[in-house]
Amino acid sequence: MISSDVIRGYNDTMILYMLLGGESYGYEISKQIRQLTQEKYVMKETTLYSAFARLEKNGYIESFYRDESLGKRRTYYRITPPGLSYYKEKCEEWMVTQAVVNQFIKEW
């Protein structure tokens, strides 16, 4: 399992990536992240929802409600054009970060 300290700066990037394919809701996004990382990273619920609040406050995502089949109301999220730009910036930042850190990684 990956330490949350290592990946903390990229939680927003992961959430935005999950929204590139279309709107979704919290539990589904969390589940997809777990599956995509083969259970190596599990985003805590508090981390996920504080990221949603931050992303929405910054205009990178928008939320809306949708009623589900059993009358349950669920909050959905979608990426906005500024969110797509931010996602691209974070991807470029990751490439530079990875190149720098790789200079200090020694294979045994």
C-alpha cells in the first residue's frame, strides 16, 4: 500500500482523471481508484470529500444532484474546462517531479 504522504499532492489529479470519462459520484470514484491501483492506494473518504470541496471551490469541478432508483439522492461531479486545464498542468508537473526524484533512486 502506498503512503498517503507520498501521493497527497496528486489526489486532485487522480479525481480529475476519473472525471475525464464523464460525471460520477464519490463512492464510484473511490472504488475506481482502488481498482486502477490494484488496491495499492485507497483514498480515505475524508480525503476524497475534502478534495471535492477544494476542487469545486476552485472551479475545477461542479456538483449536482441526481435521484437514484430507490429514491436516494446522490451528489455527482463533473470536470469543468478550468479543471481540464488544471489536470494538464498537474500532469506536466508530475513528469518534472518524477524526473527529479528518479535522479535519486538507486536500483539494488
